[in-house]
Amino acid sequence: MATKITQQCIDCGLCLPECPNGAIYEAEVGHAIDPGRCTECVGFHGVEQCAAVCPVDCCIPDPDREESEGLLFERAKKLHPERASELALSPSTSRFRG
């Protein structure tokens, strides 16, 4: 499932540079995540980086957007074609395997 940022966002911006897909953007209030670019960090990290740095725990799974590891991994490869051969699935690159 794609991650979403709740209304509790304090607009600190710590999540912006952590997203490997550039899915996080400044919204009218706080920040938001483009679900079409969110891969839950699959292929890059074993935990979602936005959630890892969020001081108020407002980066949470979006229950309306459940997605499989395979779909998220394919999205990561499409978003980063120049790095597709480097991406891998392991406990250190997918929360599904941790």
C-alpha cells in the first residue's frame, strides 16, 4: 500500500530528501505523497524512509491503496530505469522481507 501523510504533519520537511522516488511534495498544509510514485521504498530500503524520519509518526500505510511487493518493485524499476539492474529484493531493500 502506498504511504500517506496525515493531517498531523508539522511541515518539518525531514521526509522530502529521504524519498528515493521524489514522491513527497509540499501541500497546502504540510506535505503529501503522490501514490503513483510511492514504492514504500521497496527496492531501496527495508523500512519506509519518510516514516523513519518523521518526528510525529504521520507517515502511515494508506489502507485504500494496498499494493504487493511485486507491484511496488516494478514501479521502482520504471521510475528509475537507469538503476533498474541495481535494484533488488532482500530484507534490507523491502519491508516485505524483513
